[in-house]
Amino acid sequence: MNDLKELFRIAKLIAKERVGEITQEEKKEIENWVKQNPGNSSLYKQLKEDDDIYKSLNNLDGIDTKISFKNIWNKINQEENVNKRTIVLPKIVRYAAAVLLLIASSLTVYFVIQNNNNQKLITDIEPGTQRAILITADNQQIELGISGVKQLFRNKKLCITDTAQTLTYEIIDSPDEEVIELEYNQVLVPRGGEYSLVLADGSKVKLNAESHLRFPVSFDENIREVELEGEAYFEVQKSEDTPFIVHTKDIMIRVYGTSFNVSAYNNDNITHTTLIEGSVGVKLTSADGSGEVLLNPGEQANYNRQSSSIELREVNVELYTAWVNGLFVFENEPLEDILKKLSRWYDFEVDFSIEDLKYRAFTGDLKRYNEISTILNMISIASDLEFAIKERTVIVSEAK
Amino acid sequence: MKQAIDTHIIQKFRNADQKAFRIIFDTLYAIMLSFARRYLNDTGDAEDMVQEAFIGLWNEKQKFLDEDQLKSFLYLTIRNKCLNRIKHLRIKEEYIQRNIEEYNKDTFFKEEVIRAEFLAQLKSVIDNLPNQRRKIILMNMNGYKNKEIAEELNISINTVKLQKKIAYWQLRKDLSSSLPALILIAGFFS
């Protein structure tokens, strides 16, 4: 049996090489195996150069397992029936069990999501919507996201407009040399909300659920500074003379004109800064002059509160910016983290009936604008887990 | 969404859990079928051999501690069943030109296991990529040029290049897979 493990290893490495995900050491392993005999060498060449691989992969997808599984399960049952005597429950016990179930399920109003989809929907949780609150410099609170286009403020220099999903700050060019005072506004996005802004310099910001941005109504000539708590996707207008700085609790990000995503939730241990295009530098808020980490596109800087250090790595940026396009994308992510992110957008609490279930990992993409039951269904179907929704709590357990 | 065959699943399988067995079956059936077909060209025959092998897997469920052991059992069992079948066919119908000696060889078996696993691993790695990157990689592997990929997926050529560049950086890295990428302790020098 051990011989096969080596074969599995080689096959895996050749596959990794084919998608460009291989290290130098692993490459050497392949080379050593290729040298062993001409058969290996020729097989390697075939696998490396096969351009019909697309077809082979598609063929794999086309195979339906439903009927085949039914076949073998029937055969297995037939064999087992020959071996065992079936035990029949006396009638009274069977009916009693059915009645108990009925009483139990009518006591609390909830529904259970299992993979056989027999239950009817009683309650569900709706996804988030475009909503937020604007807090002005003089502490006025204005609700955003109510339908229509509203002009919230206008004077000679500044115009603030709210469409149903974007708050826009526009500087009006006037002949007056009058300088606009440096006033700060705040936009608060609650759990179950998301909102977009266009700042006075034309920079675009999209805020995710449970996030908070503090920013000047119009920008200073020398520096553009904003404060973020939570998660936001930025598209910053380039300006060589006026750097753009994002302050979060633990780190500050200096922007050289570009698109990037920042996730800095207070209840997370790690702050992620992901660069899509352009260039940014990240350093600790507490640091002075030195210690700035510069990112290249496709890289992510992670500040870990526990280690107080900034770590740089390459990532699939789509994982960290999918939310901007209405998707959740997970790659081998533990259920605990998945539900944490979902809970901000849907606004629910999570209850794991078994601690272990937190660490089940999943991969996939999901649309953000479906009800939570659709998403939980998909997870349930792909696993042996069961979800129940009670008021605004999602309960995770194992299917019996 | 896909769940991997982890220790939970294996444990439940050993305890005769049907759902766990189904997950194992769904994950491995297609690749085992393609492996069996390398021995038996007739699809009907190949399906039978593979299904018998899975029934055998179920009957011996107590034996398996990890996914590699499951796969090894399946490859070996399917090979044996296929060889028996070939012998059976050869005796029945003389005009079938099967050179059974070739199929008997250990090297043939090893090569076919690698071929099957390669495809399975490739599928797994690609399936785990985010949507857009997966499409780019598949098209690239299929010989499409950057420009064609960009047009087909309605994205900029820069995005295509960037995604490929990320893959290329991985290739060039001299770090072994156990070392994390650059760790900088900011503020240390201040």
C-alpha cells in the first residue's frame, strides 16, 4: 500500500506544476522521479503537454453519481438483509415516537435545514441592504439609503448628494479663493448594511456591513486622511502631491493612487490589507517614520494583534474583494469564519452545538443577495451538517 | 460547495454512515471509472468493476484510517477485477486482440495510477481556485492567448497577466513550502 502513496505524491506535484503552484524543492522531487526510468520520463512529458486536458476534466464533471450510488447501495442492502434479521418495532412504540416529534416541533417556531429539504419555510433571514447613517460635523444624524436622489447640502463650494446607494461629495469650482474648513463627517454602516461613497477628491469607497468611516468633507492640500473601522474597498484618485492615508486602530495605510481592500474589524484578530492595483505602504499606527511595508499588486499585508507584526503574502485577490461584487468567496475556510462574515451581512448570531464543527472547512462561491436559508442549504447539501434558524440565531449541528 | 474527505468523514464511514459513504463515493467515483477504462474499453464493464470495488470498500470499511488507504484499496481492487475480466473475455472470445501481458505489468498499473491521480489532483486544485482565476488557468492550459482570454471573460488583459504573474511568482519562489513569506516586524527599528 505504501508504494501507492509515492505515486499519489508525484501525481499531485505534476498537477501543481501544471497550474503554476509549485516550489523549487517540489520541482526537484519530480526531476528525481523522472530520472528513475524512461517510462517515468515519457509519462511526465505526456501529462505536462497534454492539451486535451480540458476535455478530460470536463468528462470527469459529466459523470453522474446518483444512479451508480443507488445501485451499489441497493446491492449492499440486499447483502445485509440476507445476513441480518430485521427488527420491527411494536406498533405502539412507533406511533408514540411520531407524536412526541409533533409536540416538540410545535413548541418553538423554527425550521430545520437538512439535505432532504422536506421542511417548509416558516422564518428566514433576509440579506443586507444599502443603508447607513451620516453624522455631520455638528452631530446631525441623517439616514442614508432611502429611495430617490436627495441633495443633502449645497453651498457655493460643496454639494453633498445621496442616491439610494451612494453618498457623493462634490467640490464646486468657484472663482472665490475661499477655503473650505476641514470638517469631518462620519458614515456608519450597521450590521445588515453596505454603502458606497464618493469623496471630495473623487476617490470611491465601498463600506461593508458593521463598518465606520470618518473622513473630511473636503481634503486638505497636503494630505488626505480618513479613519476606518470594519471593512472597505477603496479606489483612490492618484495625486502625487497629496498622499492618501487610511488610519485603522492598529495600522495605517499610505496610498499612492490605487485599488485595495482593507478589513479591520475590531472583533477580528487580524487586519488584512489587500492590494489589487497600484501601490500602498502599510505600517503600525504606533510607529513613527520607519517600518513601512510596501505592497505589490496581488499581495496582502496582515497585521496580527497577537504577534504585533506585519506579515506579507501573495493571495488570490478575488477572495478578498468578492464582497464588492455581491459574492462571498471561500477557499478552504473554517465554518466559524464563514459564519462570522455572513453574520455581519445578515445580522444574526451563531451557536455551534458541537465545538468541533467550527473547524469544518469549505470552498465555494455564494451570492450575497440570497436569503440565508439558500446559503445554509448549499453548505448542508455538501456536508453532514444541519442548520436551524431560531429567531435571529443560526444553530449548527450534525445531521443524524 | 465541496467538503473534503477528512478524518470526520472517514470515522463516520467506518461507523457505517451512509452519508459519509456517499461523500467518499461522490469524490472518488469519476476518477476510478476513468482508471478502470484504461483496462477495459467497454464502459459498461468498467462501471461494473468500479461499483463492485466500492461495495468491497464498504464491506472492509473498518480497515481504513485515511483517504490514501481508501484510494489504494480502490486502485488495487479495480485492477484485479479488471485483469480477471480481461482473462475471462479472452477465453470467451478468441478474436479480441488483448495483449494481457501488457496489462499485467506493474509499470502499467503504476503509470495509470499516476495518470488518474494527476487528473484528480488537477481537478481538485483548479476547483479550489476562485471562479475567474480558474477560468483563466483552464483557458491558458487549453492554449488560449492572453488577448483571447481577456475577450472571452470580458476582463482587461492586465487582469489576465496579473493572475498569471501570481502563479509565476509561486514558481520562482525559492522558499520551501513550510516557510511563510516575508515576515517583517514593523516598528522594531524605531
